[in-house]
Amino acid sequence: MRSWAALPRLISLLFLLLVPPVFSSKPQWILQRVPVVLPQQTETRPAPHFLSPARLDVSSPCDPECHKKAPRPSYWDLRRLLAYETLHSDGQLTETAIGIYGYNPSPNTSPAYSSGSSGKAERSHVRRKRQIFGHDGRFSIAGQDFLLKYPFSVAVKLSTGCSGTLVGDRHVLTAAHCVHDGKNYVKGAQKLRVGFLKPKQRDAQYSSFYLPSNFTNHVESGPALYAPPTNDKMKFQWIRAKRTHVPKGWIKGNANDIGMDYDYALLELKKAHKRRHMKLGVSPPAQRLPGRRVHFSGFDNDRPGQLVYRFCRAGEETSDLLYQHCDAQPGASGSGVYARMWDGRRRRWERKVIGVFSGHQWVERQGASQEFNVAVRITPLKYAQICYWIKGNFVDCREG
């Protein structure tokens, strides 16, 4: 009798836990007109050597304060940084110069991108000595019902050891260092493959028992209470990359000499993947994110064959980088960092990729090593560039 008496209270508790809260003022995606980034001239370059293995950990002499003090790039700087190389599957390499139109260099012209905090944005201590900060808050996603369910289904694995995110019918967004070390293309970049994780057998009974149907909505709105079991009965289905675009801002004479600002790349697959993809979005300031949270899923090296999801509070930020405390291991680099907010035009909640997880950045200063978790933010210019790579025209890329 006691169990029946407690049933209404239990139902109320479950309702509060599993139903996303209704915001009196919903955090919304702010659509804005973005600049136009167009290719102007393409030239053939000498074929790469593909000698060095991909490094999943990257280093830089520039920390957050260094980035904040750096001079704002001029229009001509941006044209140079946003020019890009394209590596074709036959080994051919081309370089494309770009033009920028409708760009206003004022830092306060973008309502979705500027912080609006008059320089008093919240600061947080981002220096750490480990890749796992305290209690490991990662979730290994198990069971076909969840691996093949959006948003987990957009996460893919690169044959070079990194992760990526589906952002088009045949396009994958990842980190540039997964295919290029700053000086040359890495071993395996010419025959790059993208893996889609699939269970070898149906295992839905586990995922249905451990996770509520709106698990991701719940953790995106509050603290996580569910940890699914691990499952090593997985396999990958691989698709070859047809083209790989890397911005010249990453390709430098001295690898990674100014940091991770342009550590992103886009892969075009040889055939459509037939899965739902995630839309791109211009990165809003951290203070406008619901709970200041960011999310991403990837294939961490310490959990082979598993998809690992995590979310955490966003910390310090610059115009191009976001520092956060998400637990991660090498292999998660290249994962799409996303947020879930209200789309007022479509009248629904929608997730958008707002950055690329670059990884754990080590900064060597005066013989001491400092560590940061870094994600590259999708700025209006980067949005215009990546969107053009995906769409092939600027008309569909005017609002980010």
C-alpha cells in the first residue's frame, strides 16, 4: 500500500526531472546577416608528402591573454587567413584566394556574436593539469536506439584518429590538425575515411532501460542523472572523403604559431551518408547560452569503439576561441561543439554547431606547462566560408 501511496509523488518527481523546463524568456538563436566569402582564383600547388602522423594533441605559445592582446586582423589579413587549400582524393592540391563582401570590422555590429558586456565578461580559471577535471562527467552512449538517434548520430570518426560532425548531406566538420600539422598534410589524409558507428547487434533493451526518451533534452536543461552502460559490440561503416578544405589561417610556415583560431576543416564525402545532420550557427557569447553550457560527442581514445557524450559550462572566451572544462581525451578533437536554443522563426528548439573542439592546448611559458580546453568558435566570417563550402553558393548562406 505504501508504494501505491507514493506513486503520485514519484510521478511528479519524474515529470520535473525528465520534462525540459519552460523558460519565461527562452534563449533564442539570433539570426543575422553575415558577410559573403567567395572564391576568386584557384591555382594548383605541389602535391603534399603525407609523411607525419596526425597529432591529436596540439601546442601553442599563445594563451587566452595573448589572444586578447593580439591586434584585430585587417580586411587584408582576413582575406589571407580565409584563403584555403583543397586536397583532392587523387592527391591533387589547389589553393583558392577569396574575396570578402559586406564585412563590417566593428566588433559591436553582431548581436549574436558580441558579448554586450562592456569588457566585464565573467572570467573563470581555465588552467588545469589533467584532461579529466575531477569526477569524469562523460557518458558512453550504448544501444542502437541512441547511437542512431539525433543528435548522437551526427558524430563520426576520422581514419586519422579524430572525430567529426555531420553538417551536410555529404559534409563533415572537423579540426584542421586532424588532417594537417600546420606545415603539411598528415599521413592518411589523402585516403581519408569517415566512420559511422553502428552496433553489431540490436541492443535497444539496455538503452531503453537506462535512458529516458528525452535524455539529451534533459541534460541540456539541467544536471545529468543517467549514465548508460558501456558496450563494445560496435563496428564502423566507412565512406571515403572526396575533398578536404583547410583555411590558410591554419597552414603556416611555423605550425600553430598563433594558436588555434583557424583549427577547422571541412570534408566532402564521395557519397551521401543518409543521416540527419546538424545545422551551423554563429557562435553566441557564452553568457547567452542556456546555463552557459556547450555539448559535444566524440570518440575518445580511452574508450575505443564507443561514442562519448559530454556537456559542461563554457568559461573564458576570445573573439575566435572558447575555453571550457569539458572532460575529454585525445580522439575527441574535431567534435562539433553545439548548443540547443529556441528558433523563433520555426517555433521549435534546435541544436546548432557553434564551434569545433580543438582539444587540449599546452602552452609552454618559462619552462612551465599550462593546459587549456579549447574550441574554435564559428564567427560570422567562418560561418560564411564553411556554409559556402557546403552549399556551393552564397545566397543560402546570408543568415547565420
